[in-house]
Amino acid sequence: MIPALVALPAMAGALAFLLPWVAARRALLPAAALAHAGLTAAAWRSRPAPALGGWLALDAPGLVFLTIASALFAAAALYAPGYLRREGTGSRRDFEEGAFFADAPERVFIGCLLLFLAAMTLVTVSQHMGLLWVAVEGTTLASAPLIYFHRHHRSLEATWKYLLLCSVGIALALLGTFFLAVAVSRPEGGDTPLVLADLVEAARAGADPAWLRVAVVFLIVGYGTKTGLAPLHTWLPDAHSESPSLVSALLSGALLNCAFLGILRTLQVASAGGAGGFTAGLLVGFGLASMIVAAGLILGQADYKRLLAYSSIEHMGIVSLGIGLGGAAGFGAMLHAVNHSLAKASMFLVAGNILARFRTKSTAEVRGVLGAMPVSGALWVAGFLALTGMPPFGPFLSEMLILKGAFDAGRPWVAAGYAALLALVFIGMSAVVLRMAQPGEDGAQEGFLREEASTVLPSLALMGIVLLLGLFVPAALGETLQAAARAVGHAP
Amino acid sequence: MTTLADLLLIVVILVDLFALASSRLGALIRIVALQGLALGLLPLIAHHEQLTWRTAALAGGSLALKGAVFPWLLLRATRQDSVRRELTPFVGYTASLLAGVAIVGAAFVMGSRLPLPFPAVSDLLVPVALSTTIIGQFLIVSRRKAATQVLGYLVLENGIFVFGLTLSVRMPALVEMGVLLDVFIGVFVMGLAVRHIQQEFDSIDASQLTHLRDLP
Amino acid sequence: MIAPAAVFLLGLALAPLTGGLIVRVKSLAAGRTGPPILQPYFDLARLWRKGTVRSTSTSWVFASGSVITAAATAAALALVPAGGVRAPLAFAGDAVLLVGLLALGRFAMVLSAMDTGSSFEGMGASRETAFSALAEPVLMLVVASVARASGGLSLSEMLGPGLPAAWGLHGASLALAAAALFVILLAENARIPVDDPATHLELTMIHEVMLLDHSGPDLALMEYASALKLWIFGALLAGLAVPVRTGWEALDLAAFLAGTAAAAAVVGLVESSMARLQLARVPQLVVGAGALAAFGVVLGVRA
């Protein structure tokens, strides 16, 4: 079944490039997404067997991230046909600068979206570190054309930065993978294992500490670049704000998690090899740095899509911090990954609606969202509450768990800094979001327009799940999250 | 005793230094292709006792890709660029060269601190890998033209490839093929992007790609 | 047993021949026959017979400049071995004295050029000093590389009987050092691509322009000093690049002489195949040679 999980979107993607009929292509997207979601649901019922000699297997962390990716892709796929219909064909005016630009061919968009899903799935099911690397690089290559959908110079700039910085980062991760292989290799020879289970065993048997540490540094820097941890995050605001909203939703919600999976695997091996504390320290450091950078640049942010992008950096920092602290914070971090992804994707889809309606990305110019688009407006405010950790939404629970974990681990200063940064982000975001939702000072209001179902239903569904998770975590999900936290747990 | 493998690795470093010093785009593309050729020959020399189909395929694949395909892609992508020279890099050529020598020295020092736990085909593998990787990154950071940045990425990948060679007998072929494939697609996509940048901005000066920013 | 003094005298006698050989090679490459190989000797003899004309704006600095230059360069020659044969003066660290004596010669030349008060000479003097400031550290790096490889501390030991073994062990390092030394030879002796010795445009000259006001015996001494400098560098390069140390001194000497002739021929070929570099690019060339030499040192230290 696991090969089917990867092959299904891959073949659908190839098909999208070949099909000449517009309607068929647009229908292919939700069809493939729902089929993929179905397979994922089946994987929850009964864990599928490993494939390819143990190279592909679905363990707890992989299952969590796979589910997130699948759910988000389904939401995006339901949003997409309406979006593509509204985009239409031909050139149009760029509302920021007034120049003309065209869109990329639709088949490239749909095909790359499906290949993107295939690559992300491959990341989540990879148990072989080399294959994991190939898959992560694959996601970079599949998503670059998606960022360059609106073909103007700003998105070209964003695409170029994304491509170059992520490829360089990932290349360093490859070097780290090689260093890891050297760290666990035996002088007398024999095949160096790169399958996770074998690596963990070999590391436990005895790993060269110097090589292991160097490997950990390179792997975290490499995969951290793709995850958007500061100071390696500089590509993120540009890429996530210039791409179409549904692509931003996938990038922020699914891709960052999949890249983080690389870091989780590193932590697994490092803990077995005795460098767990070292790795955890690095993760805590990067997490706090990300939160600081994000908080600094959210205050006074003039572009609401960039605001959401910085919020992604902040939340990945929180996840990294939680995993680094371990214990209860580890479970909190895994829960937070789920909560953040769903909430962020919902917010980006809503941002897409706002952009289509108000035709500007500036936070100063958008006013009265609640009045003009009631459903989207309500979701906008709800999403803000969710992302800043307000009850009754899910992130409140996960962020509190991480705070508790910080105290449990005996690091009150980390906890204090964490809480302070969360407060700062709340202040920054509230000013922007609430002002956008309410009518402007002069009372002028954009006309009320009925919203299409396909533009709000996906966001509504995602936000509903986030609300639900704030009130009650289903047993199956809770167990899997616990298992995931245990798998990457380390002695703090 | 300087073996053939040592000589090839020294060629790799000389190419790095030349890439730091040269401003002509055409010369840069060819010299990086030469580096790729030297690296493609290394697996054949490293395992000449146990030459398998796998090693031969890997060597052949990287020789073809790095020696022929990549230079062709990049030359095509930069064909319309009127000025095929990197005239004003962020770090001048003399400074780049001196930095390169410093990097090579530092890499040798680091290499002596990180001895390989198993015997490899040459002592120079780890220092050459480290210095080529860092020099590749330096090229990306210090050069203006997008095409030169892609060349820096290629040099970076070459450095990592050198390191991969220490393990090629121990790592499955599938992974190495996958790596090669990824690099190929990466360069392909980057070449396309360079072409688009050329068309969009009428030059491939990456310092023009600074529109999106938060801090002025 | 060839006396070291004989080596010294040989150098003194044969130095102008290298210049003639280079010109002959360039002419042959251009399809001409060119002047006789012994032409430099005829030129020196002709200049020596002439009377001296000194500008009224010069002083004793100018008058002594040519003598000091020639003397310093000749003294430097005493430190240079001829392939496997020892130099008359050899002690640990004599490479530093060699560089110092060459610097003294250059200093005297520069001072006498500046003493004339002409702007052309001043321009040539500043260029010469600038490029030498870059070339000297590179020369020291080359010496360091060779010293590390062969284990000796004096030039005669470095280029002595232990050289073939050093090439076997540190071949790459010594090859890089030889390449860097060749570039330094071109730079210090004002050859293409650094300077065109055949140009008559003063604004493009470096070395020639400093000699504009010299005449007669002064000019002869200066030209002879330049020839000696070219012989010294050629001797070092041939000593390094031709590791023939059979122990039979006559054979080693013959190989060395063949090596210097070959070096002169290579310089001639390089001169006829390249154009002169832009002045602003010369530092890049020298730093490039420095990078090669530094890399050679790194390789030598590591092994």
C-alpha cells in the first residue's frame, strides 16, 4: 500500500501534463486528493507493511505528517478548481505595479501540485536517509514552478531565492548524511546502513562522537533551511507571500513539516549515538532564534501574506523548541505541528479570498473584511485567535504543554522567553488582523458579496478541526502523537 | 607518493581557485565541467580492483552529466546575455582568491582533526571535499550574476560528491543515482530560471533581485 | 671536482646569453631569424666603450645607482647553486639574503630612476615597486614549499642531492611551487605578460622606462644587472624543475645548463603567444601565483 501512496499522485501528476482537456485536468486534482486521503485513512485503520526491503515504512511520526499533508492537499484541491476558473487565461494587470503579466500554463500548475504531493508523501514514508534526502530535494524542485505561477519579477525573485537557498541547504544536509554514515561505519568495512532502524542500532553500538556531532550540525542546518528555522529562513517570507494562496497553504502547512521530519530522524539517530543532548540544545537554540526573528518582523508588518509567513517561522520555531525540550513538550510539539498546519492552511486560503476581493496585499489598505465577506472574515479572526494560541482553539493546548515541558525540564528562562515571545507575536498580529477585519475610520465599506462555497468550505473544515482539537483530542490521534514523541524522545 | 587519485583531487582544488579568480562566464562553465570530469574519473580509480557495473554506471553517468550536459545547459541559458563577464562581484577577485587560499588551509586543518575511521583511496578526500563545498558557497554569496551562482551550486555539489566517494563502496547505488538525478533536475530547473531572469530583467544580475525585503 | 667559484664565474659569463636566447626564440616563433644569440654581449661591449652622459638634475644617487645594482645582483648570484653543484656561499637561510640582495639592487635602480626627476621614471619606479611588493612574499612561499619538501634550509641543500627524492614524495607540492616560480620569474624580470621588453611606448613600460636617462657604462651595468637577475631566476627554476642529481658533477652541470636554456626557450614561447596584461590585472596574476604556492605549502605541510 505504501508504494500506492506515492505512486498515485505521481501518476496523476504525469497524467495532468499529458491530458489536453481543461475540465479533466481540473477534476483530476480533487479526485487524486480524495483518493490519497482515502489511502491515508486506510493506513490509520491498519498500519501498512514496510516495502522495498524496509526502505519505505510508515512509523508514528511519518503517519502524523502524512495525514497533515493529505488533509491539507485535499482542502487545497477542493479550493483549486474554483481558483483556476477565476484566474482564467490570458494576461492580466499586476495590481501592485500595474504591469502586465501572464500565468504559467495550467497543466504545469496542476501537474507540479500532484508531483509535489507525491514527493511529500515519499518524505513521510522514507526510512532510508538517502531516499529521504532525494525526496526533500524533490519537493523543492516540484514546488519551485508553483511559486512562479504568476509570472512577474517579484515571484521570479522569490522563486530564485527559494530554489538556490533551499538547494544549497539541502546539499549541506546531504553532506551531513554522508558524515552520519562515516560516524557509524566500522573500520573493517561492510555496508554502511542508512535505513533508520539499522542506523539507530549501529549508533547505539558505538558512533564516533566527533563525526556524529559534525553530522548533526550539517543535517540540522540543511533540513533547518527547508523548515524555515532562523537564521536560515530568508527565502520563506518571499516564497510564501508571492505564490498563489493555495500553494502558500501547502508550503506553510505541509512542506515545512516534512522538512522537519528530516530533523526528527536526525534526532533519533543522534540520541542513540549519545549526542542527544547536543542535538536538543541546537534545536532549542534554533527554535528560540526563529521565534525572536518572527516576533521582530511581525510587529509592523505591512503585507498580510508575509505576516502569515513569519507566523509560520514562529510556529516551526515553537515545534523545534518543544522537540528539543523533550518529555511533555515533545508531545506538545507534535500536537502543535498538527494544529499549526491546519490553522495556517485555513488562514492562507482565507487570505487568498481577501486578496481576490480587495486586490491588495497591504495591511494598511484592507478594511472591513468582516462586513464584506462574513464567512471569510469570521474565519480570519478565528484563525488569528488560533495562531496566537487563544483558547478554545487547539494551539492553546499544545503551546501550554510546551510551556509545562520547559518548566519540567528545569529551564525556567527558556520558558520565560518563550512566553514573552508568544505575547509579542500576539500583540503584533492582533493589531494587523483586527484592524483588517473592522471597517475603516471613514466608515467606507466594500460591498457585500456572496461567497462561493468552494472558497470557504475547505477553510471552514480545517478551522473546525482545529477548534475540535482544542476541546478534545481523539484517542487514536493522541496515541499516535504519543508514539511519535516517544520515537524521537531523548534524555534531556 | 602522489597517486593518480591525489592528482585528480589536486586538479579539483586548482579548479576551485581558478573559479574564484576568473570573471569570464564561458571559461567558468568550462572549468567547472573539467572539475566534473575529474570527479567522474575518481570512482573508476578508487575501485579499479573491484570494478562493478554499478561503479562504471555511476562514473559514466556523472561524466556525461557534469562534463557535457550541465555546461551545455548553462551555455544555452546565458547565450543571450550581452555581457558574458562578471564585472562587479560583491567580493573582488584578488580578495576572493586570498579567501579561497584561506579556506583551503582551514579545510586541511579541519581535515586533520577529522580522520576517517576507515582507509580511503586518498588522504586528501576530506580536506578537498570540505574546501570545495565552502568555496562553492562562497561563490554563491559573492557573485552577482545568477549563472555564476548556479556554477557555485555545481561546485558545492562537486564537493559533496567527493565526500560521497569515500563511501561509494558502502552506499547503495540507488541513492547515488538519486542524488545525481536530483542534481540534474536541479540544474535544469535553475537553468530555466536563469533564462526567465534574463528575459525578465534583460540581464542576469541577481543584485536586481532585492525587491522583496522587510528591512531597507 | 668543480669549484663553486667556477659556478659563480660561469653565471657571470653566461647571464646575457639568456636574453639573447629568448629573443632568438621569439623571432623564430614569428618566422624570422632574428639577431645573433650573442647580440647582448655586443651591445654591452658597445655601451661600455661609449662616454657617459648624466643629466644635470641628477646627483651621486644616480651615479652610484648602476654600480650598486650590478654589485648587489652579482653578490646574489654567489648564493645560487647550479643544479646539483653548490654555490660559493651557502648557509642556512641564505634564501632570505638572496631576496634581500635582489631587493637592494631594485632599490638602487628605483632611487636612481627617481633621482632624475622625470615623471616617466617615477611612474616606472612606482610600478616596479608595487609589483615586487606582491612578488616577494610569493617567492618566499615558493622557498618555504621547497624547503619543506627537501628538508634543507639553504638554497644549495634545497636544490641539492635530495631533490629527486623530494620530487618523488612531494611531487604535487613541488610542481605547484615550480609553476608559481615561473610566474614570479616573468613578473620580476619584466617579461610578458607583466611588461613588454620590446615596447617603445614609455607610458606602458615598467622596467625599460627606469633606464631612459642612463647611457654608456651606466646603462651597460644596468642591463647586465637585469641579465644577471634573469639568470638567477632561471637558475632557480632549472634547479627545481630538472631534478638530475647523478653525483657526477659534469653531468649535473650539463643538465642544469640545458635546463636554463629550456627555461629561456619557454619564456620566449610564452612571450610570443601572449599579449601583455592590463596593468590592473597584474596583481591578480601574482596573487594567483601566490595561491598556487600557498596551496603547495599546504600540501607539503600536510604530508
